[in-house]
Amino acid sequence: MRAAASLSGLAAERKGIASPLVEGTDIFIAPDIEAANILYRAILYFAKGESCGIVVGAKVPLILLSRAETPDTKLRSIALAMLAAEPA
């Protein structure tokens, strides 16, 4: 399981994975929204991850957050949406 190794240098070392992605992964891809939510929550809670997110494709970026999101996550999501909304 490469995703788990990318979150932990120790896990990658034990599995013999030598990659610049170890502990440097910025994007994870999941097969469906349920799996993505489980992965997202696991990264936040167990790996002390940080996040932000927007939905693109509409006239303006959309911010969809849970009430349980931290203030930092909300602020980062707003900042990302503002950057994405700027004309090129």
C-alpha cells in the first residue's frame, strides 16, 4: 500500500520503499467519495495532516466544509478559493 508508506517514513523504510514521495505527498486519489472521506479523516486524525479544499468547474470556486472542520482548514479553503477565483 503505497499511500500508507507516503505518510510515514518509518513505514516506507520497513517496506523498502525508496522514493522522493515518502513524507512529501501532496495529492491522494481514491476510487470513490466514501474511500476518499475515510482516507481524508485518517490523514487528519492519525497523521496530523492539514487540509483545505475547493470544488472547481462552476463560475466561481465552491467551498464545501463540514461543521467539524478546524478554523485553520476553513481559512485555508477560503484563501485557496480566492486564489482560484482570480482572473488569469
